[in-house]
Amino acid sequence: MSEPTRYSTAPVELPLRWEAAPEPVEGCAGCAALVNVRDRARAGGDMTTVSDCNVFLARHPEGH
């Protein structure tokens, strides 16, 4: 078993990932609804819902 660190360590810095938000599929009502929810969530500062909508849009072939 290792000994715990007894001194302060520098914080870990993770790289930023700037990926473009997924685009809706043309003519898909489900995608259009998700984009509307995402836009309202972004306007309200609810980035968790924005992220959820992006995941569903990116997984379009499996359905949403």
C-alpha cells in the first residue's frame, strides 16, 4: 500500500475540447424538437440539458 501524499500538489489541468454541436437531420421531427429544447436550455444557462440534447442528436442512427 502506498503512503498518502502529505504535501500540496499542483492541480491537474485538462485540455479543453471545443467540438461543434451536432447538426439535426433534415426533415426529422425528433431532431427539430431536440434543437428547440437545446436552444431554450442554452438561453436559460442549463448546460446539462444542452449536453444531453447534443448526445441524443449525435446518436441519431440509434433513435431518440
